[in-house]
Amino acid sequence: MTEIRITQDQLRLMSLFEGKTRVAARDCVEDERHDRVIFVVDEGRVAAAIGKGGSSIRAAQNAIKRNVEIVEYAPDPARFVANVLNRKLVSDVRISRREDGSMAATVMVDPAKKALAIGREGRNASKARLLAQRHFGISSVSIESAPAAVQGGMA
């Protein structure tokens, strides 16, 4: 895991998020390109952060005045990348070390769901790259179609 630096602005956003959702954020990333703020929360806390009928996340979005996205943290880099992209879409994640020493993640998805995993204008792929680098030093995340024999879902 890499060292994460949090700015004063990010601390302010995390405080607002916690005040509206009653869930502590582990990390906060401002993604200006896609006009959103991404919060990473502890395992099992996503539903609480969203709230009944989405009330908590809506309150956070109104207070922050930007789109808010929530990602569930996992100590395992492969599981974390799957969480960022949506575990239901991911059949497998392989983390490898390249010859130059950098780390890469290859995400396998059903060919019919590849576009959904990548997201409109590459939003989800961008989020996966940003958070994988920030939390685990993974410099590359590629999303590929899984052959039919490989599919089966991640635990």
C-alpha cells in the first residue's frame, strides 16, 4: 500500500461527507475531469453511506455541490480494483509486476458488459486507474473481455 496524502480541501470534503452519511471516509479524491468527488469507505459501509432510498448520498451531494461516488475499500489490490469497477461486472482481476518493476492490473469482464465496466467516456476505467495508483501503486489498469470458459464471478 502506498502513502496517501490528504489536502485540507479533501479533509473538509471528508468531514462534510461524514456529517451527511454518518460514515467515515478513508480517502477522498476530487476528479475535476469528470466533475465528481470519490470517497473510499471501509468494507461493508457502502450501503450505510448511500442510506435508505439514497437519502444520505443525496444529502452529501447537495452539501458538496458535486457528484459523489462511493467505493468500498479492500486490503487486497485485486478485490479493491473489482470493487472500484463493480464486482458484479468483473469475473477476474490479475495483478502482475512488469519488467520495469511497475505493477499492472488486468480486469476480465463479460464481453457483453465491457462497455458498462469501462463507463461513459471511460469514467469507470479512469476511476479504477486513479484509485489503484493511489492506494496500491498500480500504474496500469486494463479492462479486457473474458473468454466464456473463464467467467464465473469473483468472490
